[in-house]
Amino acid sequence: MLTIRFFKQEIKIDVSAKLRAGFSLVELVVVLFIIFILSVISFETFKRQIIRKKVETTAEDIKIALIKAQSYAFKKGKTEVLFETHGLKILDSDKKELYKVEFPEWIFVKSSLKKVYFYRSKLPSANLSIEVRANNYHCNIVLSFVSGKISLECG
């Protein structure tokens, strides 16, 4: 405590409080807690974005494989697309593997058919619907028997 007299008035100053530097433990804990909450929120958002992109990439890979099967059938006559547990294969008319897509194990892929054939006309042997999903995000691939058009919708 510092006491200063100025014209019959006495001023007392607490020197220990003025010389103290830094932050208190409570202030540090509050700042660290805010940083923790913000990092948890941003991590969850980042994780959802990664899952969304992986689902979209898998769906795009399937669509590309179906387009390849169509174009190969147009050139050579016939292709077969086989859906397996964790992937799909494109086989030619001699059952030789032309192309393969593997799905990540944590992504669920459900196909309405186990096999679909493409012929020289580029039209498939049947309508095909494929659902690709993980967590709350999904994509649908639809192959039309009538037009041969392959559409992809994600949401």
C-alpha cells in the first residue's frame, strides 16, 4: 500500500494490484473452454463434409462404371455389371473382367439388381436403382431401361 499526501489530502494506492501481470486461472479456463467448444463444433462439421464427399465420390465412381459398361457394349456387343458386397465388376461377353470399383466398407451400397446387362443398343436389360449412403447422407443412381440415361441425385 502506497500513501501519497497532496495538499492535506491523502491518496492510498494498492501497489500489489497494479504490479500484478498476466491472467487469472479462471480467465484462462474460460478461454480454453471456449476454444474447446469451437473446435468440437468445427470438427463435427468437417467430419460431415468428409462423409458427404466420400459418398458422392463413390456414387460418381458407380456412375462412371455404368457409362463405361454402356460404351463397351456399344463397341463389342454385350457387357455384364455384377454388384458384389463391397464393389462392382464389369465383365465382357467372355466373362473377362474389364473394370472394377471397390466401395469403402463403411459406405452402404444397395442395388435393386445383382446383375444388369448392356447390349449393343446401349440400353440396359432392366431398370436399375442404386442407393449409396453413410450416416444421414445419401445418393441415388437411377438407370432407365427405356432411355438408357443414368442420373445421379445426392441430398
